[in-house]
Amino acid sequence: MSLTSLISTAIQLKVMGIPHSSFEEKLEKMKESKGVRLDTDLTAADLKELVEQYKKVYLEVKGEEFPSDPKKQLQLAMTAVFDSWDSPRAIKYRSINQITGLKGTAVNIQCMVFGNMGNTSGTGVLFTRNPSTGEKKLYGEFLINAQGEDVVAGIRTPEDLDTMKNCMPQAYDELVENCEILERHYKDMMDIEFTVQENRLWMLQCRSGKRTGKGAVKIAVDMVSEGLVDICSAIKMVEPQHLDQLLHPQFENPSAYKDKVVATGLPASPGAAVGQVVFSADDAEEWHAQGKSVILVRTETSPEDVGGMHAAAGILTARGGMTSHAAVVARGWGRCCVSGCSDIHVNDAEKVVVIGDVVISEGEWISLNGSTGEVVLGKQPLSPPALSGDLETFMSWADEIRRIKVMANADTPEDALRARNNGAQGIGLCRTEHMFFASDERLKAVRRMIMAVTTEQRKAALDLLLPYQRSDFEGIFRAMDGFPVTIRLLDPPLHEFLPEGDLEQIVSELTTETGMMEDEVLSRIEKLSEVNPMLGFRGCRLGISYPELTEMQARAIFQAAVSMSNQGVTVLPEIMVPLVGTPQELGHQMTLIRNVAKKVFSEMDVTLSYKVGTMIEIPRAALVADEIAKQAEFFSFGTNDLTQMTFGYSRDDVGKFLPIYLSKGILQSDPFEVLDQKGVGQLIKIATERGRAARPSLKVGICGEHGGEPSSVAFFAEAGLDYVSCSPFRVPIARLAAAQVAV
Amino acid sequence: MSLTSLISTAIQLKVMGIPHSSFEEKLEKMKESKGVRLDTDLTAADLKELVEQYKKVYLEVKGEEFPSDPKKQLQLAMTAVFDSWDSPRAIKYRSINQITGLKGTAVNIQCMVFGNMGNTSGTGVLFTRNPSTGEKKLYGEFLINAQGEDVVAGIRTPEDLDTMKNCMPQAYDELVENCEILERHYKDMMDIEFTVQENRLWMLQCRSGKRTGKGAVKIAVDMVSEGLVDICSAIKMVEPQHLDQLLHPQFENPSAYKDKVVATGLPASPGAAVGQVVFSADDAEEWHAQGKSVILVRTETSPEDVGGMHAAAGILTARGGMTSHAAVVARGWGRCCVSGCSDIHVNDAEKVVVIGDVVISEGEWISLNGSTGEVVLGKQPLSPPALSGDLETFMSWADEIRRIKVMANADTPEDALRARNNGAQGIGLCRTEHMFFASDERLKAVRRMIMAVTTEQRKAALDLLLPYQRSDFEGIFRAMDGFPVTIRLLDPPLHEFLPEGDLEQIVSELTTETGMMEDEVLSRIEKLSEVNPMLGFRGCRLGISYPELTEMQARAIFQAAVSMSNQGVTVLPEIMVPLVGTPQELGHQMTLIRNVAKKVFSEMDVTLSYKVGTMIEIPRAALVADEIAKQAEFFSFGTNDLTQMTFGYSRDDVGKFLPIYLSKGILQSDPFEVLDQKGVGQLIKIATERGRAARPSLKVGICGEHGGEPSSVAFFAEAGLDYVSCSPFRVPIARLAAAQVAV
């Protein structure tokens, strides 16, 4: 860290506890009284007077003279930097970015150079390539007669690097050459700070540059073709989270909202965001926690805002350039950001933003286009992104390198198609219950099944469901021609299919639908209600209690499989029994399934090969995996439920204490987002080892939401799993994470 | 098995699928037409005719002649016995009695002897000692001119053994001698079947005799003093479940209900039972499953009824002696039973029992005294039993032998005292929340705490609770002078303390109690409600979110400990943090607790030693036990919750499928009653090993309800646990089970 930065950082860090603003105020007053606009317009005499004023501020607050011994000053500045490590915002930043295991920050002390020694001096920051697009062209900002602080703080609006090329061609050429040297050395796109003091170039700082997903992919692909890096290194140059951005929705039709555009700022971080306006980071966090999508609107952001920025779907600032705090942080996280939108006036006190005649209050919906800088009124429709160009090249490298397969969780033929387009190598989880919600007729049939008192009534309702299920399975098998399709039997508690509303409404709706008497309906509902539905009558407990349910589902699967196979589709059905905790449960269901298969194959005069396996989502199943594997042909870890039961956390209720746990450091991350390797991971390892010991050919995968989380995917690959299955949207992320752990 | 028994068993087993009644009907008609009462009154000619009729029955049903080849007959009879192993009632019987791992039944074929060859012949059954009281005196029944079937079936009411002594003195003397020889050989009280054929004694069958708890203890103690067995063998002669009977309640004051006695039968199995009348085994099972206490009333019981008999609190039969099916089975299980109560007339069709003028309908309450044979109207008050006499001697032997300690779960000073009287060596689980329900004032203070919006409001409510908790702890420490008292911090979800009723009632009650506005109360209640409370905001999650709660509880404990210590009581407090899943949670709570301890000790100028440990009740805690043991000074397995989470079974909801699982053999027993050694037990072993590896001095125990279940106690002892803790009532059972595993 240069001394300039050191001191300026020390100031930012409120050395000795005096806020920045107490000094800024004096400076502003001085400029006002002298009638000048820029700091540099002040004379030496003015500055001397200002220093005296600053010293008075110090004296007033601290009750002692400002230390004039330079050594003492240096000491204090260093201490301030060291202490900054434990500031709440630094802790929060590390927590969000999952930076752990470091002991603190380092401080380098260097001689000072000055970019504010007149018109032959200046200062700038640059990226060696465009961090948004990846384009191979220096991308930066420059200010003549200024210090670095002036650029990054976003207070003076900086100029293009071409300004420097024109004013200081020699320094500029040297800078270009240095950039090339640095890229060759670090084999990466660099973020550089430099100063020119009286035409002589000084390189102040150099680090890997933050970039957007799009930028990261293009840079990686370009550097391979430039011969700078090999494919394995390139694979590591793109963070899996980066792909998230590329896979984030874009506006469906940007030309359609043109008349709703109320302002245009800098396209600081690409992508599209739609949300409700909030004016403070705290509100952003709070609203987000309530499940709302928010746009954080600020005059400018500061490190104190990182929590709210992370919680926001998009960020809009009135001030600051493309390298301002808001822009840099947003790009790092792939948040959509429009910065430096000087048309807007933010009134924090009244919680409104004024844009000309338009007044937008807290809670109103706006849309941001981070790729164009447009600020749009209302909720503009979004469309899903797709793979293409550089990304396709890059992903093909990832696929070459990775060992673990990537499948998708998909419940409809449409999902299956999207999954396949995103590179999924099959369906790892098809939740049959989602099909039940697809139409009113289906839901009514499901409710008749649930309300059935006798087996005959239940069978009659199941007969109605059979054709729906069969036709969905046919569509999915067709979309996944040649790839395995893993179908999970009915899993959720039955009361999830009942109508919503208060008891009276539910009863009236059900009596109408089923023709049952009111008290029959009431007693049935009472029987279905549960204290802890997560641990209740669900999963294979349903299929064991009502064997006709499993039989109907198996029949639909096998009939669909045979009919598609007859049409020339290569069908690889894998039937998955949910919530198994004992080998007996699986045995019971397997017997039913195999009997149905035999029957269907004999009726339709075809035999297909298929697999029957089980979810491993109950701790006990992991512990007795050897016994279960004697029957199961595959295991699929349901890490959502496994996490719920291993921790004893109800995902629906964890909001009461998880935020406290995260803020107190009791947990490092939400175990439903990032797999808990020590606890849940231990069960996964135990089950995999014991399962394979009992059945060496056992196929082992995971279909919980962790299947799309990069650090978790790395763990699954290292634990020797055969595949991960995640949402179609996250398939490319899992493909990359799997490749990265392989290199 | 003798041939007599073989053939009769074969008949009972409905050889060739023809029901017993088809033959009995012919026999009854024959007796009627001949005007005789007893089978033996029929002439040889009558019997010949009857055989012809029997053969016709066979021909009608089977469509072929009865096989007259004796070899073929024998073959069929043997097959029937072998097949009986897989009959539903045999499977159910083995399941109830947890008989597993056997391959089938054996069949011995012997020459037949006949007890029905006139007045010098007869048959009988006996126990070598009184199976109810343990008294050392032959106890049995005898019938002149009869076969064994006539005695055990309870159709003819048998006579005393003295009848035999008078009629056949020589055979009787030989029988007495044989009984002594058999007792010396088998070192046990025997159950014997014999027949006298023309004055010659034949011993038919001999096995260990079923007995009551009281009988078992007296027999064991007597046999030690007789020199027949040593103490270690004696310890194995009493089943832990037997003690359950001795510890079952008795009627508070039998003389008080004398005018309510409506009938008196045979005192077939001692103890007292109070329940609602049902008339079928199925109803008994169904009502029991709904949590009702039932008395099963039958004309006579048969092996088909075992399920219902097990579910009933007591059994009342109109027919059958002390060795009838009902009596033998009930004694084996320690069920209260009154048999042969000929005053009652059971009308199954109308579901009433008529006793003279009294008509008792299904669902009405009656009380049974199994020790006197009295049948009493209404619910008579019960009182708890106590240890004394032989039992005390016997238990002192158990205590000498066992290695594992037995503590009790007790929440009040009264419970603590009862636990100590039953031999508990400390309190393994004191649930502080139970104290909260002890009075209206307490509950109101708890609700104020729950409804608090600010920390200040919560602290004010906690200040009100402190004195209550402190005084309860003082009482418990006093009762447990010299023994450890393990106190668990608040565990249940807070909404458990809210008033019952519909939302309107709850809100109105809470607004009155707290003086809060209606909408404040509503919003607070909404925040407290949970989808899966078992996996929600409870356990240490409360104390971490509201540190002031843990601090209050710790303060109450330490203040009580110091004040009792100052009064000369030896206080050994152990504070237990519930629902820990990560070492960080325990660390957080331990810091609070230790700080409070320091403060209290310094305020009161005394220092006491104490332990802080944790429940291991979340699967993850068991998996990371090594890390947790770095801080925890003791582990206590909460096997109830550990079973819930390891299986993914909500104890409140498991009734929907557990009966199906048990009946289909998917589970061998209810894992909440009998510890699941394979799954839950595996976690217990893992945690114990890893915990002790990290801290060799770690104290390890268990405080779930399995602590009083014999097979589970044996597992805990073998797994090397230091103690089990169970309900005060079950402490003697645990003491015995622990001794049995040690011999």
C-alpha cells in the first residue's frame, strides 16, 4: 500500500475517531469563500489556512494537539490500517465473500509520489482489459493534477485514458508496456493504480482485476488463444458464481420499455434487475429477508453498505464512475448496477427519489438495465439467458476436464429441455408431485385421492391421475432421449395438496369437489394435520401405507417408458424411493415396483431395463447405507432434508435464529446454501463408502440444492460421487465447479 | 410336545382349514340329544357315531375322504404345527415379546398316555411355586378322568391339587418328588403338565414357569437362601419388565370402594387397572392407540386376542381358571387380570356386559383388582407402589453387580425425593420448563417474557421468574444432597407456553395478562408460530438469541447452589445446554454461564465446583462430538430427539404410519420405546468414542426415555456409558437391567 493510500485509507478509517465529514466541511467552506470549484483551485496559502483549521478540529475533538512528529503520524496511520481488519464492515465483507483463515492485513510503507504537481502530473486507475465485456483494450480513468483518492472516491468525475495519451504520450506508452509485462507475469487481467509525477510514470499498485461473468469468460478464452494460459488455468479464471451473472435473466424486450425510461446512468454492472425501491442498506437487508426483491438507491455507496448491496437485486447511485465503490463491488458479486446517474436526486430523509417531475417513493417498483445504464419505471418482464459464443467454448473445456456428471432437477418436459440446453446429462430429480399442481383437474383428482376413506375410493382417484402422470413422463423421456431420468415417487405430506385459506373455506371447497359430507371432510382433514409435517406422513411412508399409490406411479412410468421406446426414444428410467430410513422400507417399495414393471412389460410385450434406488436424506439411511445398498441400485443424497435432520433445523422456521447465528459467527454460512462438510458431509462420505462396499456398482449422486453451489460441488466430486443434480439454471455453474476441482 | 397336545394343537390350528366350531357343534348336539353334560358321559357307541359325523364334516368341506392312514394323519398334524409358526397370531406374539432370530418350532412325537381312562386316571398342570406370590408350595389344577386340553382350555373348571393327593396319593408323592428334582436341575420354578393313567404318573411337559413380578422376586431371593442359585444367577431370574408390575400403582384404599364391587372373579394377575370397557381385541388396540386406557372384557380369550390384551390396562373374562389363556398371558406381561368371573354375562353383539341388574356399556369406566379378583364400577383412585422386603434385598444385589449408574429425570423436589427413594444416584435431567407450569403466576411471568418485544421487557419478566426457579432448585439440591443434579436450560419452543384455545381466546387472554395492544400480541404470536416446531426456535437457539434467558437460569442455579451449600448440603450442579449441534453454540452458552457463576460466587463470597455439558440429541452433535467435547465436561444423550431426527419421525405424528410399519414388519419395535441400536445406537457409539478421545474424563450418560427400557439399558452399559437417567418410576428397572448386562 502506498503512503498516499495509507494516509487516505487512514483518513477514511476515521483515524482517531474523527469523522471524515468534519474535515470535508471545512474544505467546502473554504472553497465557497474563495469562490472556487475544485480543490486544486485553492492556493498554497489557502491550504495552509485549511491545515490550521483541520488541526483545530482535531484539538476540539481529541482535547490535545495534532501530533506533528512525522514518525508518530506514520505510526498512527499504520495502526489504523491494522485495526481496520476488525472493523464491523471488514468482518461483514469477509463473511459475505467467505474469506477465512487469514490473520490480518499487511502494510507496506513507500515513498510518496504526487499526481497533483500541476499539468504534467496526474493519476489514474485502469484494468488491462475491459472488466465488463472482457475486450482486450485498456479500460480506465485518469485525472490530471490529482491524487488517486480523487479518482476512486468518485467525487471528481474522471476522464478517459485517451486524455493521458494526448497529454503525456511517453508516460502513456510506458504504461501500456507495463500492462503487457504485468499480464504476462501474472497471467491474468490486472487492476492497476498509477501516478504520473512531472511526466514520470509510477506504478502504485497492481492486483487481479475484478470482472463480470461475461468479462471473465471472454478474458479466459482470449488468453488461451493468445497463448498466455493453458485450458486448465483458464478454467480457474472464471468463478462459478460468475456464470450466475451470465445466466441471470435479461429484459425480455428492451425496446418495449423505452417510454418508461426515466434516467440513464453508467452501465456499471450488467444484467437486469427488478425490485422495490429502498434507501438504506439496512432496509435492503430487512426487506430481502422478508423475501422481497429490492433496488438499493443511494447518492453514493460506502463500505458500510456492503450488506445491503449484497441483499439488493440491483443498485442505483447518483454519483461515482465505473470504478466507484458501488460499481466495483456490484461487478464482483454480479449484481446489476447503474452508477453515476446524475439525473436522480435521492432524498433519504423523506425516502423518495426525484427524477425531474417523477417522484418514486419507497416500495415502488423500478427496473434497472445494468448493461445500458437505463432506469425504468415499473416491473419490466425478464427473460432467461442462454449459453453462446465464448461461453460455449469455455464450457466445452470444463466438460472435457471434469469427472463428475452434472444432471438437472426438472419436473416438466419444458424444464427437461432447458436443462438439456444448459448441458445437463440427464434428470437427477423429477418431482412427481409438481405435476399434480399443473392443472385444476389434476389437483381435484389428487384431492379425491387424499380424501379417500377406502382403498377403492383411493384407487378410483389414482386411476384419474395415471394418464396425466404418464403423459408428463412421456414428454420428459422424449426430451432426455439417451440420458437417464430419475423419477422420485410422491414425497410431500398430503395436506400440502389441500386448498388454502381458513378451515371453513377448505371444507366448503372439498365438500363441493368430492361430494363428501362436511363432517367426513373435517375428520379427514384433522387426520391429515400434523405437528411437524417435515417429520411426518410423507415420502415412502405414503407408498407403504397406500401401496396403490406407488403402483399407480410405477405403472405411469413404465407405460410411458415403453411407449416412448416404441417410438425410438432411448429411455433410461430410474425410480427413486424417497425418505427411506430402513432397508425394509426400500424392500417393500421395490417389490411393488418390480411387480408392476413385470406386469406392464408383459401387457405391452416389451422389456426395458430400469433402475430402482433411493434418496439418502434421513441420517439413519446414511448410517445403514450398507444394508440399503444391498437392494438399492443407486443412491441420491437429498441434501436439503439431510441438512434439516442432521442439524435439526426446519428450513421453514430457521429464519428465527439463523440470521443471529450468522451474525454471531456461530455458523459461517447458511447450511442450506453451502453444504456443511463436517456434519452433513460426513454422513455423505459414510454412506458412499458403506454403500459401495456393499454394492461396488452403486451409482451415487446428489439432488439437493447444494448440487449447484460451487464449494459443495467440489466436495461432492472429491467424495467420489458420480453426479450432481441441480436446477437447470445452475447446471453450467456445477459443470464449471466440477471442472475446477478436477484441475 | 406330546401327541395329545400335537393333535389338539393341530385341531386348534384348524387342520386343513376346517374351523374348530364345525366339530364342536356336532359334539354339543350329540350331548344334547343324549341328555348328558360332560364329554365323558358319552358312550363308546356315541363316540363312534360322532367320529362318523366328524368325517362327514371333513368330506363336505374338503371334498375328499378323511385320511385314515395313521402315518398320513401324523404327517398332517406335524405339518400343521410347523406351519403354525407363520400364522399371523404367532408372528404377532413373537413381535410383542420381541422374539427374533429363530427359524421355527420343533415337533417331538411321543407315545400317547390317557388321563381319561376312568377314575384312576386324570390330568393336571402345576407350577412348582406359586407364580403370583412366589410362595414355595405346589400350585396347580387337576381334573379326574380328563385330558390336558380340558384343563388348559378353561372349559371345565378344574379342581385343586389336593383332590389328587386324596385320590391318588402315590402318584401325588411321586409328582412332588419329581418337582423337586426338576427345580434342582433347572434351577428355576417350573411349569409342568402331567397325566395319571390308571394310577401311573407320566410327566408330559416341563418348562420355566411364567410368573408375576412379585413371584419372580420372591422365588429369586428364596432360591438364593435355599442355596439353589447364586446371586448372579438370581439376578437373571427376574425380568426387568417384571419390576414394572411391582412398581405399578395399586388402589389407594380398597376398603373405600367396597360398595362399588359388582362381581368377583379369580385373581389371575395382580395389580390394579382402571379403564374404559371394550369388547374386542381390535377395539382395545384402536382405543389404546388413541391414548385411552381400556379394560378388555371377554367371555374367554384366545390367542387371536393377544394384540388387544397387550394394549389393555386390564383383562376381565367370564370363563377360565388361573391357568387359562387369559391368566397365563396376562401374568407374563404383568397385565392386571381377573378371570373366570362367572357372574358376568358378556354380550358382544350389543357391546354390553350384564352383571345382575347392572349393565355396563362400551366406553364406561370400571376398575379391576387383579390381586383380589374384584370388579369395581367407576374410576377408583390409584396410588404409587414402593420398594420393600424381598424386592429391597434383590435390588441391593443388583446394585452390587452393576457398573453403570442409574439417575432419574425429575423436575420438582417431590420427584427428586421419589427418585432417591427408588435408588436414583442423582438427577440426570431436570427440565426447567416444567417449573414454569407450576402456577398461574409463573406462567404469566413466562408469557410476559415470551411476548416481550425489547430486551428490557424480557429482562423485567425474567427477573420475576428468577425467584421461582431458585427456590425449586434449592428444593431439588436438598433432596439430592451428595448426588449430582443435572439441570437442562430452557428447551421447548416458546409457543408451548401460550394459552390454549382458538386464536381469539389466546389473544384476549394475552392482552389482558400483558397489557399489550391486540395487534402487537397478534404479530408476536405470528412470529412465534412454526411449521415444524420440533426443528425450530428452541433449545440453545433460545439462549443464544436471548442471552438474558440463559443468564437468568444460570443465576438461579448458582444462587440456589450457594445458598444450599451454606446450609450444609453437598451440592453438585451440572448445567446442561440443550439442542447443541455445533461447538460454537456450546461455547457461546458456556461463556455466559461461567461469567454468571463468577459473578454470583463473588457476590455471595463462595466458590463451588460445577460442570457444564451438553445434550447430544442432534445427529450433527454426535458426528462432531470430538469438537464439542473440547468444551463439554459431560454428554447426555437425549435419545427421544435423537431418534426423531435420526429417523426423521415426529413423535407427535408417527401414529399415522408406525402401526402400519409394525404390522408389516418394517420395524420390529417402536424406536421411541426400544432404542434403535443400529442407527441411533451407532451415533451414540460414535459420539462416545470421539468425545472420550478428545476428553478422556468426559462423563457420558443418557436421559431419554430409553433410560428405563431394559434392552436399551443393556446397550448403553455395553457402549460404556457412565449412567442412564429415566423416570423415577422406572429407576429399579434400569438398576436391574444394568446388573443383568454386567453378569
